[in-house]
Amino acid sequence: MRMVEIYSCCNIARHGDKVYIVRRFVAYAFGDNNGVALRCVVCGAEYGPDFRLFRCPRCGGLLDVVVRGKYWAPKGSGIWRYATMLPMKTGVTMGEGRTPLVESRLKGNLWVKFEGANPTGSFKDRGMALGVTVAREAGAGKVVVASTGNTAASAAAYAARAGLKAYVVLPRGHVARGKLVQAALHGAEILAVEGYFDRALSLVVDYGTKYAYPLNSFNPWRLEGQKTLAYEVYEELGCPDNIVVPVGNAGNIYAIWKGFRELGELGLCAKLPRMVGVQAAGAAPLARAWREGLQNPLFLDSPNTVASAIRIGKPVNWVKAFIAVRESGGMFVEVDDTEILRAQLALARADGIGAEPAGAASIAGALALDLPGVTVAVVTGHALKDPDVVEVKTVPVASQEELISALSR
Ligand code: F0G
């Protein structure tokens, strides 16, 4: 029998030298999805559904949201189409999700789930719809994220829609232009810090959470929104054999796996897909640990890749990502920058899909591997996010004759 501890009566919890404030459980808007709880993915301890508890007070492990009363009854649009599978019934939305699932011309049995078609151009919108709803329910007036760019863009937009203020903590000089423009446009306060994303994230964990509600992927509620990608793939294609996902901070691969696992629990998927996590070679602590059979990854101090969205040396969700890959019989692989940029071009020219480099990492992985059966590669972000990586050639035309000569070549 598993031991269950409910900490909803406490208001302070300690783990090591860190003190966590655990708010008394309040009856938030869980609708008739009765039985929402948090469970530690490491020790299995259970807690009430506290919106401000992000680590297990007992062992420090990552937490997962458990929805006990769930059932399959998709209706409507946005992530709330799957309200009966989610911990909350309704919330903030901009019609996120319902992204195109396109059969690729690059390889047989390859499908592309184009998350660049979300409202702010990345998969983060699925998570932010739920995350910002939770922030509002928790009574927060402000949200905060560390980001390589897309989380910032999405948090800024969804916070604006919910009437909340957003702070985005970014690694100075390492964020693609399109994402910065979005954060600025939606009115976020942009705080640029020295160092890499990993430092920005640890600053948010140590200081940001005291002042604003954190919406990075260590927040398990946000990942509940991201699991809806699995439901959409299921509705259109059934249960594929492989799902290939770019991995940075490593939350999304777990969220998608969780979505499929739940479809399995409800008897909708007889066979669950293998989860394949793709990292960029210069930022691949999980792929290396996997290859070398290490129990714990060796983190990197100076990650480097053209795919700035996944330039991460210390993925906060690595334990969850390992669970996803192990449980599903999948793997982690790495692809180098040349393969990523080649895949970006190939996808753009064969399938008409514009991906930012991190988004194309899954395509690079799917093209490099010989995966049996039907594969869905998740293209996580839009090409316009990072315009500077694309070489633009123009032909100067000074006269009608030159135009005609160019057109007839
Ligand atoms: N692809 C894109 C386009 C991303 O922006 C990210 C993460 C990932 C893949 C990796 O997802 O972290 O769940 O493994 N971007 C975060 C950000 C880190 O700040 O926007 P993950």
C-alpha cells in the first residue's frame, strides 16, 4: 500500500536549506473534476492541490498533477476542449491548440504536428492557458518566468489577456529577436541577466517566486495544458508508434507522454508511443547520460547551439523526461547544428512549414533515426521567432528587361 500524506494543513515546508510556503488548500475552481491532487514523481507522496507547491516537501522531487475523475468527452476548442481530462474546467484561452497535423513529404510515415500555429507561435500557449488561469485563481496579480524566449512571449500574451502583469527574466544576448518583440509588445517587464538560461531560472526560483507567480515548467499545472497535444494527435491519427520532441528544460516531453499515458489508462490507446527526446549536440546533457547509461546527467555550464530555445545545460525537469523515455521504451538522441539547420530548410521547402531551429530539431532527429511505424515529430516553434538564422538572398532588379530576364531563368 502506498503511503499518502496530505500536507494541506501546513503552511511551511522545508527541504534541505530551502523553505517552501505551502498555502492552505482553498476550494479553487476545480468544477466537477473531483479528486485533484499533487503527487511527487520521486517518492509518491501526495498533497492537496496547492497552486504554490512546486517541490515535494518530503524529498524535494518534482510534483505532478493527478486528476482522478477524468473522462474522455472532447467538446469545443482550445485546450478547454479537453476540460474533462484537466484539473480545471474552464479558463483563459486564445484558441490555442488545434494545430495542424501534416503528413510530411520528407519521409514515409512521418507526420508533423506544427505547434508554431499556436496564438504566439509555440507550444507554450497550451501550458500558459492553464498556468495563467491557475495564477489568477491563486490570487496572483503578477507572473514571472525565466525563458529562452518562447515562454516569455507566451506568458506575456496570456498574462495580458488575463489582466496580470508579467515579468520575464532572460539571458542577455541569447534570445531570438521575434520572441523579444512579442514580450515587449504584450507589455511584459523584460529583465535581462548575465549568463545562460539556467542562471535566469535559478534566479526566478530563488527570488522571483516571492514576488510573482512562477510559470516555468517546474510548475506542474502548466504541463497539464501541454498534455493536450497528445489528445489532439489521438483524435486525428489514433495512437502513433513514435513521438519525437525537441528537449530543452524537458517539461514538454513528459507532458505529452502523460497525455498518452492517460489515454492508455482510459482504454483509448492500446499501445502507447515511444517518446524520443532530441537535444542539440552543444546542449545535450540528457542525450549523453542516456547514451552512457548514467543514472544522473552531467549538467553543462556553457551550453551552445544555434537552436537558442533549447540552449539549456541543466534541464529542471530531467527526472520527468527520464520517466517519459523509460516508461515508453523510447530514447534520447542528439543532433548537431548542421543537421538542425538542414532539417529546418528541408521542412520549409518540402512541407511548407516554417520552424525555428529548436522546432526543427525533432525533424532532424526523425530523419536521422530509422523508427518503425508511424512517427509524429513535434515542431515546437515558428520560423518567424528567429528570423536572423535564415539567410536571405535577393536579386536586384533595375529594369523591366532585367525582371523579364530573371523570370525566364
Ligand atoms: N522547442 C522550443 C521552440 C522551445 O521554446 C522550447 C523551450 C523547447 C522546444 C523545449 O521544451 O523545455 O519543455 O523541453 N523553451 C523554453 C523557453 C525553455 O523558455 O521558451 P522543454
